[in-house]
Amino acid sequence: GSPTGVIAGLGSAFPTRYQDAIFALDWTFGTIYATHLTPDGAGYRGQAEPFLYSSPLPVTDAVIGKDGALYFTIGGRGSQSALFRVRYIGDESTAAPTEVNAANVKARATRRMLEAFHGVKNEQAIDAAWPSLGSNDRWLRHAARVAIESQPVDSWAERAVLDSDPQTRITASVALARSGNEKQRRAIFGGLLELKPASLSEAQLLGLLRSHALDIVRLGYPTRTERVQLLTQLEPLLPHESSRVNTELIRLLVSLRSPTVVSKAMALIAGRGDSEIPDWSELASRNSRYGGTVKQTLDNFPPLPALDYAFKLREVKQGWSIDQRRAYFTFLNEAAKASGGASYAGFL
């Protein structure tokens, strides 16, 4: 779609759940979404509901009026301009939202406390932020990491690679890769290598792989011995039951010039299942111009995970057999028969 306006439902004379929603406008498919937020730790998760739509309805902006109604405009690209009013008539309660979850309030307060250290040198920041580096709450981990990165590196670098908690070490290693220099690279590598992938959750394993990648990108390539050590640890993990883990493994193994990554990735491509097709059919019906292209894609969907693996393998310059090369380009030719929009063929 084409996002245009975003407003909060606060101040509307709508049922309570809509006063707590965020309204987002999509010009292309003539839709205003009400995104309902659910507290999730120190942040939120959102579920979008099509609040109103029509075809055509090129929505451009919206506002909650003093009368509690939602006003929105349409127009653009030669279409007819207009102003609409949306008001509520019914029996549902229009009382202001009052529901509060104490645990979420506490988590958000912790996040804001950590954010106060962002970009500010403060001797108290490290001890205040360190416990949240291992939090199960991604928002708190992020806020804690940035707070740590804002402090002098020498004051926390050693602690980052020695912490006994796996999640804390992973998060702190990311901070050190972002803030440190080449002299810390070996310490980061050694600290991450000590972690046992089999004992990590999927989220922690993803963090470990991305931390290794960040270390290489920012601070330098492993030595010959380090490369062999890392390959010994990572190669047995591919293929993994998680496609997200496979994506990160292939990316990292390609960078490390793994002698097995081509055969393993090509096996994943050959054994690919059907892609998960999004539920866009009703949405496509709201725009006759773009909807046809969307419907063609849904009817002939590209093999997305396998394309991602193939995209990463393009960096492998050596170690291919003739049969593997033939299979690779055969796959690309088959993928080219799918529908992926106007730019799909060019990207292939």
C-alpha cells in the first residue's frame, strides 16, 4: 500500500477499543486500519483491523474533531477530492480507556529509565542497565544495550565477554562490536565461541549468529584458526528446523567460505515446500489498477525462502560442482515463472 496519515483514536467519541487504537491510512487500497495495541513487556503488539474501506477511496489524511468524530480527506493523482466524517451511533460504551496492567507499566518505566542514559555518560548506567541485557523482553534488552554503548568501552568491555548468562553475553557482545575496536574482536569471538548452540533458544541462537556476523563486519575477519573453530561449531547446525536460523547460518557460512554450505543450501532449495501465501485477496479487490498484479502474485507465488538462500549463495565463487551450478540456474529459471510484481524479473 501507500501509507499517508496516522492518528491516535484518543478524543474520539467511539467505543473504548477504538479510542485506544492507532488509525493508519492506505491510499493505494482505500483503507483506514484501526490497529489495536496489546501491552507486551515494555512495548506493544498490534493487530490491524480494516476500519473502513471502499473502491476507490484514496485516503490522504485524518484528524479527530472536537465533536469526537473522525474526519478524513481523499484525493490525489487526478482523483476527486472530498472530506468525510465518521461518527458512532450505537449502544457500546464510549468511556475513556482505563485498563492498566501493572507489570507492563513497570516494564515501560524501566525502559524509560534506561533510555535516560542513551547518549549520556553516567557512572551509574552500567550497573543500572546490565541486568536488563539478559531480559526476555526485547525492548528492555535494546534499551539496556544502547545505555551500555553510551558509556566508555573500557569500563565494561571485559565484563561483556565474561558474563555467565548466555543472553547477557550475546547482547553485550553486540554492544561491544558496535562500540569497540579491533583489539576487542578476539575477545568477542572467544566469548561467543564458548556458548553452546544446542543449549540456546531459537531467539538466542539467532542473536548469537547475528553477533558473530556483526563482529566480522565491524571489527574484522577471523584468523585462520578462528575460522576453522567457528566452522566446526556452525556447520553441523545446517540444516536447522527453523528457516530463520537457516537464513542466518547460510549468510554466515558463506562469509566464512564453508566447504559444505553450497551442498547444504542447495539441498534446502531442492527440498523446498510451498511458500506461506499471505491473505491479500480481499485487499486486492479494493484497487482495480494494482489489485490485478497482487492477485497474479497470489495465484503464482514465488518460492521466497529458497530465493533468499540462492541470493546468499551468489557470493560463493569457488567450490561448485557442475551439477550444483546447473541446479542453481535451473531453480532461478523455475522461479522466474512465478509472479512477483513489476520488479520481480529485474531482481532475479
